[in-house]
Amino acid sequence: MTLNVSDEAKHAFVEHHPDDCRAVGQILDRIGDKWTVMVVGALSNGRLRFNAIMRQVGGVSHRMLTLTLRALERDGLVTRTAYATIPPKVEYELTELGRSLIEPLRVLATWAIEHRPTMERARAEFEAVKKDE
């Protein structure tokens, strides 16, 4: 498959200030952790309570979900609303900024799924060569 990359895309990072590149790195760190993408996906259909997020994500510990939600809240991607009820009720929802992340994540996920076989072959070939060295 031949990929045609526009001149604009080729120079996207070269023309940016180092602070812009750091900002890109920071968001990639945020979405690149184990749970963020799944939490954003769970919240993409609307607000949820903590246990509902935990069920939808699956496999995440209480502590890791708490840390992930706090990081997303700190970055302005999620809002946390606590209600003065007994028992306490807390809901999480994507902010406008968080919702704006859904489409780029969808594109990235599509790319990853589409190219996974090629990357797996490349890894296997690399490992075979390294094993023989």
C-alpha cells in the first residue's frame, strides 16, 4: 500500500514551536496510558457513575480508575459532579474539550486496527533478525 502524504502533513511538526510539540507529547502521554482511551470511550455516550464506568471498561482497579478520572478532570477533559444525597452520588461526564477528543481517537483506533497485522509482521521479522545476530 502506497501512502501519499501531503507536504502540509510532512512539515506539521517541523514548523511548530517546541512548546507546541511538548503539548502534543503531553496529550499523547495522557491518551497513551492503559485506561484513558477506554474511559473516554465509556463516557462518549453520556454521563456515568463510577461503577458504571468500571463495568464498561472492565479489568480496571478502583484505584486506577480513580487516578485516571482525576487526571482527565485535571486536564479539563472530564467533569465530576457530586450530589448531596445518601448514599452519595457522583457522575462523570466528558467536557466539550473531552468530546472533541472522540473523533481523533476514533481515527487513531481505526488506523491501529487496520495496520495491526502489518505491524505484527514487522515485529516478527525484526525479532527473527535480532535472534540470528
